[in-house]
Amino acid sequence: MVISPLSEDDTRKLGATLAIATPVILIKELFENALDSGATTVVVLISPNTVDRIEVRDNGHGIDPSDFDALGRSGYTSKLKSLHELATVGARSLGFRGVALASINTLAEVTITTRTSSQPVAEVLRLVDGGGIVKEGRAGNPVGTAVCANNLFANFPVRQRSVIKEAHKNLAKIKELLQAYTFARSGTKVAFRVFGKPESTWCYTAQTGGGVKEAARQLFGHDVASRCSLKTYSADIKEPREQEKTGAGKSLSFEGFLPHAGADPQKIAGAFFSVDSRPLSPIRGTGKKLLSVFRAHYNQFPPGTKEEKATKGILIRLNIVCPPGSYDVNVEPAKDDVIFVDEEWVIGHFKQYLLSVYPRKEDDYENEGGRGYTTAGLETPPASSSGPKDTCKPIQDGLWICLDLLTAPARTKTATVATSIQQSSPIIPRVGTRFPRASMRSHHWKG
Ligand SMILES: Nc1ncnc2c1ncn2[C@@H]1O[C@H](COP(=O)(O)OP(=O)(O)O)[C@@H](O)[C@H]1O
Ligand SMILES: [Mg+2]
């Protein structure tokens, strides 16, 4: 069998269809570029069949004429100088591979109109196949950039036909995508328009001081938004082990807009997780894990009032602000997942955060100096327990409280007992923390 090289052109085309597989991904990439350019307003326009014309306009810093020739070339980026910066680039910009614009240029005819604050007028540039530009003239546009891709997948007719067939579905996905970004970055105004279909127009108008709450109200309605509250948490970093992860003066914090306790967790209408304002996919990797930790915690909370339980949909929005260098962002082609250097550490603090947002009566034990808890009126522990008979009592169906924790005078003892129950948790549970009965059975008092 002869192994021979494909032409550069063919290799580029094959790679481009992987990077930009659908119009949804194309818009995601252009939208990310707009946000990375510091835009406060982004307008997305698309033709109904999703291939004839796709345009993203922003009011960001524009592209300097000295960079024009680099446009549309694969591996050309202003966001990453070398792989050494990969550990910290995720916090600075959404893009970093220098692949998207080149791929779009391979799959469509691209025109860019751009102006920086030092230019009197905008330049209209047509990207050349393979990279570089031809100047097409000047325009009176304001500072910012408009990237227009025409005739997407013209060289891939089968792909183009199938994309056109899925236009309706993809338009809905684009809207969802823009909403997820809006929720992660509520300070940016966003408009979405389908040419010739005014009924499909969607706009988000960021209001001064409105923030996440206002975004939730505009995106999901007043009812859903009013059932959530803003809750923040900063990891109190004292241990040397934690300091290593955070660098000087930087810490880990959680900015959440979380549902009030008592709603039915099965009715999660939207879960929006982000790391340093980078939206994460909630169906895989870190986003999926965060959602399952949330569910597990929220599930344990006693059901609320009839009205709370009847809530149509609950909303979770969480942004994690991370110390520099604490995660790898180069995980998924879509850049919507991260791998933490120490995931247990982050998840451990996430659990602490959830405990602070949804405190249980027993969690107040420590704050109250241990008052109010006695061993009176206890029931026996689970039948399979091999531990002392007076060390746990049922709190509610399936949940038991460890009384050793309640009566433990020192944190050391708490840690020993708790670790034997929740071996996977890097966090020492607070005195009075409850554990699922199942986990007490499997680890009961081994420590
Ligand atoms: N809307 C925009 N505003 C300003 N610069 C842009 C815009 N779109 C693209 N660019 C420039 O083009 C470069 C290449 O874009 P892209 O291929 O998406 O790569 P990346 O975003 O990974 O750097 C970017 O690094 C940026 O300098
Ligand atoms: Mg990009």
C-alpha cells in the first residue's frame, strides 16, 4: 500500500470541516471572536437556510491594518504566543487556537469590515483562499468588526444539503447558544436576526447594574428569575497546599444565581455553568459533574412548600472564577470544557459553597457553639451498621446524621470520623454534616 501526501489544499479542507461542522459552530466561533475583541454589543444575522449568509457584527477594538495579512491563515492568533501560555489563556480569551477564521475561510467566502479607533473609516477586506486579504474598499462603519461568511459548504454539497435540511433545528440551537453566552456574560448586548423573519428576532439588552438577575429575567421570564438569588463564595485559602494552587493573592470563587431551596430538582429548566465566564457544556466533563453535585445536594434538601414544588422550571447559573493556571482549557474542539489541575479541590469547595447557600438546621451547629443538640430521643442506626448504636439518627427519609460529629469536641476527631464516611471528599465536613444512609453503610466507622 502506498502512503502518499494529500495536497495542502485538501488537508486544509478536510480539517476545516471538522473545525466548523455546522453553522452553529461557525456562529459560536465568530461570536467568541467578537467577545474576545472586547465588544459590548454583538449582532448576529443569518439567512433562513443557515448557509447563504452568516454575519456577526461587533463594536470591539477592530483589527489593526498591520494584522490584515494574517487573517484567514491557519494557526495565526493574537491570543496565544506559545504553548507555555496555554495554562493561563483560558481566563483571558475564549479563543486561542487560531483555527476558526482560517477554517471558515476554507468553507465559505468571507468578507471582513473592520475599523480600529485610530482609523478614520473602516476597511472592507475579502479573505483569500488559504489566507491573506484583498482590499475591497472603505466603509463608514463605526469602530469594530463585521465578519460575513457567504455560501457556506459550497464545496461540500452533501454537507450543505443536510445542513439546509436541519436549518430549523440549527436556528433554535443558535438561539440557545447565544442565550448561554449572554447568561455567562450578562454585560454584553446581543441581537439575533434571521433575514426576512422578523418573528425570529431575539434581543438581550444589558442594563446598567442589571447583571445576571436582569439577564435571567429577560431570558427566562420574571417568574423563574424571581425564584433564584445571587450567592457568592470565596474559598478561604489558608492551607499551604491550597496556596500552591492559587498563586499570589488569587483565589477560587463561585458566583451563583441559584434556585431557592424546596423546588423540585427534576425540573431544572437550564443549567449554565461557566469557568472564568467561559460557558461549559452541561452534558459532559466538568459541567456535567458540577450539575450532578448540585443535584445530589439539592435533592437532600427537604421539599419546600406546595408552591415551591410546583415551580415550572428551576434555573442554575454558576460562574467559577479560578486562580491562574488552575485548569487546562484545550480539552474539547468546542472549547466548552476544562480539566482542573485538582478537580477534587474545586468540587470540594463547590460542596462547601452549596452548604453555605442551602444550610441545614444541623449545619448551624458549629455557629451555635454546639448548643441545642443532645443525644436524647435517638433511634438506632442502620441495621447493617457495625458502629456504636448511639452515633446516628435519621433526619429524613434516607438521611442520617452522625452524632459523633455533633459531639466531637475537636476538628481532628471530626475529620477522622468524617473521612471514613466520605472518603472521596477532600473537605472536612462541618460538624453536624449529614450523609446519605447508603454511604454510612458502606464506610460505617471504619476510621
Ligand atoms: N471580531 C474580531 N475582532 C477583532 N479581531 C478579530 C475578530 N475576529 C478575528 N479576529 C482576529 O483574528 C484572529 C484569528 O481568529 P480565530 O481564527 O478565531 O483564532 P483565535 O480566536 O483562536 O485567535 C484572532 O486572534 C483575532 O486577532
Ligand atoms: Mg476565535
